[in-house]
Amino acid sequence: MRLLLTNDDGIEAAGLHALRDALLRIPGLEVMVVAPDGNRSATGRSITTRRPIVSRHVTFADGGVGWAIDGTPVDCVRLGWHELAGGKPDLIVAGINHGANLGDDITYSGTAGAALEGHHLGLPGLAVSQVARDAGLGFTDEGGYDFRAVAAFAAQLVAKAQDVGLVKGTVLNVNAPAGDPSHAELTRLGRRVYKDGLRRLEGEAPERAARHGAAEPVVTYGNAERISIYGVTATHDEEPGTDLYAVARGHISVTPVTLRWTDLARIEELHTPSIDAALVDSGAHIVSDEEAALEAHGRTSPAGPLVQSAAPVDVEDLTHAAESPSAAE
């Protein structure tokens, strides 16, 4: 089996190397390392699209090799999938993250984002994180880490992937307490409660980096200031069965997560006629179903053809394709 190891703390991070050392002890496992060249925490599932990505070949202290990428954790997974490291992976593992990725924090997490990219590719994914000794359930590095227990546990999940259900399309989000754990349990995501607040900071603000050029000026900038809103301390809902509740009690939490975010229950409660009526009431130009299908596929627009097609387009086929469940796969 070929495993792709990445993280969001950077290729030099102690957590990544603790996990790599544990994984290398598994017989028959090939470990490929493609990781960011620096810290990319809280990048979620972001990708690099507007510039080339720089890849640097690196050699580890034990003689092993890896690739350091100046992109995001998801970029690393995508590059591994496209055989940057010499072959497609069978499993994506991200971590060990320096700090927890608990509850709804996983939507921000680059560690979880990388593992979830495995789900998108149809691969198993494993995200592994640990709380620092003096950080409570937070994501600071206070007190440092001892990654040995969770690294060995994660390696066992990989070694026994079939037995534990770490198979195609399954992503497990693992969080470990700061000390030695007493149990490992299956959980659901809990809820973080942050103590955020706007704070104005002293010091001169950095110069603004211009992004996309406009044909003519559309805004005028005033004075700049430095502000902060995100605190590093948080509480959580004390709800048994959640990952936060488990880790707070010294347990390792294992939470299966997915990218399928459609709220199916809510679909039944929403009112389709009213939603469609909102389009009519908006004053938008309404076209026929056939014209809409053509426009959606880039064939025409109210102003004329957008794309010249060498072959005639069958509107009925396009409409059926849009309605087919397989079109979403």
C-alpha cells in the first residue's frame, strides 16, 4: 500500500515526523511525504490557482526523501495524486497537527482539509491532531507535545485499515489529549464556543497588496489600522458523545466525517414553488428550459453564441444529463 503523508504545520514539523516514524514501522507500507514548506494552518480546503506552485525535493535526517510545496495541504494531496512522488497514493494521512481540530473547527483546518481531499478522490483519509500539554482544548503550543502515543495509535489504524473500516471514501478525524489516553472512542463533532472580539492594535499597518486590476477605480481607500478578532481560548458544549467531550476526559476521539454537506432533511421543509417564484419576482430575464440548458453548457447566451461547437447539441440529452443522479458523482 502506498500512503501520502502531509500536514498543515509544514514539512519540518515534529508532529509530521513522529507520525512518519511510526508509519515506517508498518511492513509493506510505502510512505510518500508531500507537505507545505511552512505553516499553512487554518487554510481549510483552499487551493493555489493563480500562480505556479514551487516544489522542492528534500532529504530527511534518516536519509528519506520528501517534497516541500509552497502551496496548501490540499495542493499537496493533489500533487501526490498526480504522482509528484512517483505513484498514486492509496490512502491520505494528514498530521500530526500541533493543536486540536475538534468540532466545527475542522471546517477551518488544513489538516482535516487534506484528509477530506482523499474523500473527494475516492480514497480513505485520516486526519490526526493532538492538544498541547497546557493548551486545554485549544490550538496553541503551550507546554509542548509528546506525540508518541497518538502516532502509534494512528499507525495501528493504518495497519488495520480494513478491520477498522478505513476504506475507500471514509475519512476519520482523530484527536488526542495532551497526556496518555485512557480510551479511544467513536464520536460525533461537537460545537466550539469562541470568545471573539474586535481589538485595535498598535503599530503601522502593512501596505495593501493589490489583487485583481479593475478597468477603472471603483473604491477609494482611507486610513489603515491593525485589528484582531480571533482569540485562542474557547469553551465548548458539554455534550456526551462528541469529540470535545471525549478529549476533555482524556480519551482519543475518532470521528467519521464527509464532504456530503447537503442538508437532506431541510430539503423536505423548504418550499420549491416559493423559491422559483423569487426568480420571477427578481425581474431577471427568464428563458425556456431548453435555452437554460444550452446556456448552462456554454453554447449560447442572450447576446449570441459563446462557444462554437463542431457537433450539434442535443438539448434533450443535456436536460436529461442535468437531471441524472450520476451527473453529480
